[in-house]
Amino acid sequence: MPRSVNHVASRAKRKKILKLTRGYFGARKNVWTVAKNTWEKGLTYAYRDRKNKKRNFRALWIQRINAAARLEGLSYSQLMGLIHKSGIEINRKVLADLAMNNPEAFKAVVEKAKNA
């Protein structure tokens, strides 16, 4: 009995991955083994960088808060210590947004933290 191979399914699988690698450089887009390896490695980069994105944004927020806090005569660590001590429940993302887009509100938060 001859060997039965499901060409339809295997070709569809290859086409799916080659479609995902469209736009890659050189053989990475059209040679099956190279494209598959590139695509798989890309998935690991995507997983890693979803984690790094969170770190990068936190670092950006801290830099923005620090810059705005220095204008108020405080360092970042002093400001965050005062905020936590005064019981103000505000996260770094919102605080950085206030520092960038609404300096008056940021100043009010700093004053409340200083006076509490």
C-alpha cells in the first residue's frame, strides 16, 4: 500500500507561515526552513519585548515624574515617599501624565503630599 501524505494540510501550513514572513529580507521570506526559523525566533522576541515594554514605560514615567518633581524642589524618591506617607493612591502612569499634560494638577498633588 502506498504511503499516504496529506499534501493539502502540509502545504496550507507552509503557506500560512510564508504569508507571515512576507516582507522579511532575502531568503527569510520565501525559503521554507529559513522562513520558519525566522518566524519562530520572532515569536521569542515578541514574548521578550512584551515584558520589556512594561519596564521601558515604567522607566519613562519615573523620568518624567522626577523632572517635574525637581521643578517643585523635590527629588523623585522624596516625592514618592511623601505621596505614600500622605496616603495618596495614584500610580506612576497617571502621575507622569499629570506632570506632562497638566502641571497645575501635578503641583496640587505635590502640595497635598507636602502638607499631609
